[in-house]
Amino acid sequence: MKQANAAQKKWMSDITEFINDVGLDILYGPDYEGDTRMQRHHVLGRSAKHNKVAIGHWFVIPVPYELHEPNLNHKYHVGSNKKGFVKKYGSQCGLFQCLVGFMAQWGYDTPPKDAYMAIMDTRA
């Protein structure tokens, strides 16, 4: 597995900073109003590639803690009940697209266009 480069590390750090500033409700609705307890989820894994473009360290979304923590059994857990998670919160690509849009509006750097386009093409 290739380690994240400086830009990818900054992207992941910026995701955490952004959620700490605005809260998870921006992506997950009123049940998470004011909540910032999250984990970063590498949607297709850290080493994922799509159309020969490395997207693993870019395709990251913040997920509420209880929906990502492996030791918890939640009915919408992204790992153990992906279909339930998607039905409740939308596709992971859709969450990523919203995240990127919101972060761009707040002045954050976003993933490079080739990585973004490859991520959107995954339909994950």
C-alpha cells in the first residue's frame, strides 16, 4: 500500500478540520446536529485505483463514529450494512460530492480533477 503524499494528508486533515467547524449534520442531517465525533472512511480502501488513477487516499468521507467504528454494531454501519447506510444517507459518491462542494465553498483545496472524476465514475 502506497503511503499518502503531502497533498493527500492535507486533504484528510482538512476533512477533520471542516467537520470540527461545521458538524456532521451538513452531510448526515439533523440527527447529527452539533456532532463532530467522526472517523475518516476510505471508501474503496487506501490503495484503490480507478481507470489507472490512484483514488484511495482521495476518496475519503467523514462518517459518524458509531457508523464506522468496527467494534460497534449499528444498523446503518457503513462496513457491516453498506446497503442500509446508502439507503439512509445516500451513496458514498454522493456524500463525497457534497463534501467536496461544501469544502470548496469554505475555501479548502479539493482533490485534483483527475482523481475527482475517477471517483465520480466509480458510482460507489
